[in-house]
Amino acid sequence: MNAYDIIIKPVLTEKGYSGIGEKSYAFIVAKAATKTEIKTAVEKAFGVSVDKVNVANYDGKFKRMGRTEGKTSAYKKAYVKLTADSKPIAFFESLS
């Protein structure tokens, strides 16, 4: 898999913004990706060194549109912590 196949999109929420100062970033990643694959993908895509990766799997929520019921898509979120001597990710620095 390519690094850009593993990292789907960044998570831009309050919790995501609060971690930017400590070089901690959140991404939506491919469901089949492991922690080591996520680590190498972030290092290749952004040119940084990763200290640790935490992942969380989320099930889809039930939604209703009138009489019909369905579920939103399930996804996997990765919290990536960079090393202290690593440079920050430029995309997130412009947001803080």
C-alpha cells in the first residue's frame, strides 16, 4: 500500500487542535492498516519521525431518514505523536 492509501484525511476537531502544540496529530486511516504501517506512512508522507501511534476503531452510528434506517460508515482513527526533535507537520501548523 502507498502512504497516501493508508492516510485518508486529517481530523480537524477541538481535540485534534489541542494536540498540535504537543506534536500530536489525528488522522482517519484505512481500516486494515496496522500501527507500524501508519507510522511508516506518516514518516514518508510528511518527512517527520514518529514516536508512537494509538488507534481507535469506531462503529457506524445508526441514522434515520423518515421510515428508513441505516448506518454511517465505520472508520479507524490514529493518534500520532512525533518525537521531541522532529519538525512539526506544516499543514497543521498553519491551523493553530
